Amino acid sequence: MVYKELSFKLSPGYTQNELRETIAKKAGRENFSFEIIKKSLDARREKAICWNISVRLYVGDQEKGVFISDNGKGNYYNYRKRKERVVVIGSGPGGMFPALLLQKAGFNVTLLERGMEVDLRSRGIDNFERTGKFNSKANYAFGEGGAGTFSDGKLTARSKKISGERSFIIDAYIRAGAPEEIRYLAHPHLGSDNLKPIVKNLRKEFISDGGQIRFESFAENLAVSNSRVKSVQTGSKEYQSDFVIAAPGHSAYDTYRMLMGAGVGFKVKNYAIGSRIEHPQVLINEAQWGVSTLPGVKAAEYRLTSNIQGSLPVYTFCMCPGGAIVPATACEGLNIVNGMSNYARDGAYANSACVAAVNLEILLGKTISPEEALFWTESLERKFYIEGYKAPGCSIEDFLKKSSSPSVSYSSTYPFDIIPSALWEILPERISNSMRLGLKEFSSKLKGFETGTMLGLESKTSAPIQVLRRDGGLCDGFSNLYICGEGSGFAGGIISSAVDGLKTAGEIIVRCSR
């Protein structure tokens, strides 16, 4: 049974003995078991950096209680054999988690993934970085697990009313091999090296529950009749459906266009555009902590924002401590970058997106359609395709000064060459002007920040368009077509995309339980 919950502080390099002794002293007893329910690093004062830790104590024979979140949707998890067929498009978190839940609830689920399974995908990416030959079925955007498989694997979300869904997601990740710490760390992450076996194990669980997955199966068309999707067509194959969930991710512009052709409505939404910035990790550690290393802490992070009147909001996004910058293009002939890191976060460099929030209609001074928003973004990505997948780049100092001879001062983690370039001239003028003001402010907040490098185009912070849908993800004008995850324009990141997918699955289960 639960005894009590306690909160306290410990030094960064604390041992398990120190942890238990602290709990015993605060609890006033020696006989107990416990679990950590929250752990966050407090680095506000360099000379007093510590972990803030909360634990839940148990006494008696039962070591751990089972806590079930009552979010009014417990019926989601009840199994009964059902005849309804569900086709899910996309194996990222927005597709895999609703597929997994629906299969566990007794539906007949087929998951379609345009790319390759994760081992083949990894080999395709390795070959791409060695040869520069792009593979449309094995890249950083498409393939098993979606774009998130080759990322930092951050598991944070802003929404507070997702406890039931979040528990489902975290439990599934831990069953698939994720570390137990993701239950309680304030900023949990999986790392790309962990994500590869994790997504494979999620697939195995889905199949063992009776689900079917089809790789290298691009959803080319939807057969629609009387506002209902009858089937999903992939090349020469056709998959009959009672319900369809599309979770294409934010990079699948061809899938967006297919959905538009099938009658799905979209609208233009705000998103963000900029570049990747990179620094030696030790510089960030010293700027944040005052020392180059902290025992028990992997690498320092930062989150920076700038809101200068008359300028676009500028912020850092998807910061990857001890990580690398990768060529994340979704299509041949386009050039964008992204960041990733492994679980240990022990690389020599840190990187982050530095982006300006954009409303395209204000930026362009006219009303535009969703199709035009996609075309404008692709045109910018094509503009950065200067010498194949080499990345245009310069120092942050050059960007701030608009140097006539931009340069890069060190070898980047980016796998291809960097072309010294005037990034401020390649980016739209208002975006680069706003970024310059933001970077100047960031340089006053983090010592040495201006010595970093900028490279490439970061244009996939989120989708530039958003689907017209009701609560639960049902598309306007359709009776059985749902769009969820980052591709819907309503989610961003692993947890929010997975939660969006689970809410969609819940709506389908409720409909079929009436």
C-alpha cells in the first residue's frame, strides 16, 4: 500500500545508497520500497546545481501500487473480437500507437508504411551518407517509426490532460526496451540508438496481437463513395476499410496532395523556418553550469526565445545535446537539415534549430491556398539544394555581421561538406533579419554562443498546413477518415503525436461500442 510521497534535493552525482538514506531519514523508517515519480535538474545557480526528486513510498508486502488514471476512457482498453477493418497509414508514433491500441481492442488492423523496416532503413541512410545517393524508401523522413526514429527521441509534451494516454505510451516503450527512467525524468528522451530496437519491438508486439504491417506500401489513392473511404490503394494492391487513419507525418507533401485530391480540406497555419546551429558541447556545459562536466548528468541543454517588437518571434527548437546534424530531406532535389542524438548524449557537439515563427500569408502579403503553402516551402528547400546535399553554412558571427566572406571555423558533425555561404541572403529577408536579432539576444544570454556555426535549412519544425477535422480527428465531410499526428497539423513531437493517435483510436472504439 502507498505510505506517502516525498520531495527532496540531491547533488548531481548522488549514489543509490545516498538516495535510500535520504528517503529513510525523511520517512522516519527503514522498512519500505519506493519508486521515483519525478526527477528534474535545477541549474539556476551554478554553485548549487542539484536534482529535484519526488518519490512514492510503499509499505507492507506490496512493493508497488497500480495506479489507473480515470480519464473517462477506460473502455478503450476492453478487448472483444470485432469485425471492423482499420487501415492505418504511417508507422510513426501517430500511426503505430492507434494501430496498437485498436488491435488490442479486437479490431482487424493493417498498417501501411511507405518506407522500409528499420534495419533496412538504417542501411539505406548509411549508404546515402557515404555516396550522396538518396533513397526514397530509406531516409531520415520515411521508414519504420517515422522521422522520430532518427532523432533525440524527446518524450515531453505541453498538454496536462493526457495522463491515461501518456501511461499507455510510456508502458509500451518500456515493454519495447526503453529505460524505466522515462516514467519520471522531467525531460525524458530515448535516443536514436535506442529507438531503432524499440520501434522494431513495438512492431513485434503489434504483430503478436494479430496486426498486419506492410512496408514499402505507399498510399497512392483513396476510393471514396458517399463521404466514406471504401479502400486504400497502394500500387497494385487494395485494402478494404471500415475506418482509415492517416498519420503521414509533416514531410509527406505527396500524401497531403493525395488527400486533397480525395476531398480532404486543409487550411494554412503558422509554422517556423530557420537553420541549425552547432557548438562544442563543452561550451554549452560551461555556459549553463560553470563547469565542463557534472557527475551524473549527461550534457547541458538550452531553450532560448526572443520576442522583439516589430520582429518575428525567434526561438531554439529540438535541441540535441551531444548530437549531430543530419540531412533530413524527404525528396530528391531538396535540401533540409535536422538534429539527432543517441541516448548517452556523449558526442562532442550540441546542435539546435534556430527558427522564426512564420505566418506565410503575412510574410508573402497575400492570401494563399494550402497547395501554395506546400509549393512555397518546397521551393525554399530546393533553393538550398546548391551542390547536392552539401549544406550552405557560416559562423553565427558572420551571420550577425553579414560578412562579405562567410566561413566555417571547424569540422561539423554534418556528414556532407559545408559550403561557406551568406545564409542571410538564401533565407527570406524578414526571416533572416528576425533571426539576426534573436541570435544577438541569445549571444547575450549564453557565453560564447556567437562563436557557433549555422548551416542548412530547418523547415520541418511542423507542417505548414492543418487538416479540417472535428474532435477525435474525423475529417470534415467524411464519415470514416481520420487524420492525426504531426501530419494533421495538430501535434508536434513523439508524445503529442502518439496521444493524438490514441484519442483517434478511442473515438473509433466508442463508435463501435454503441
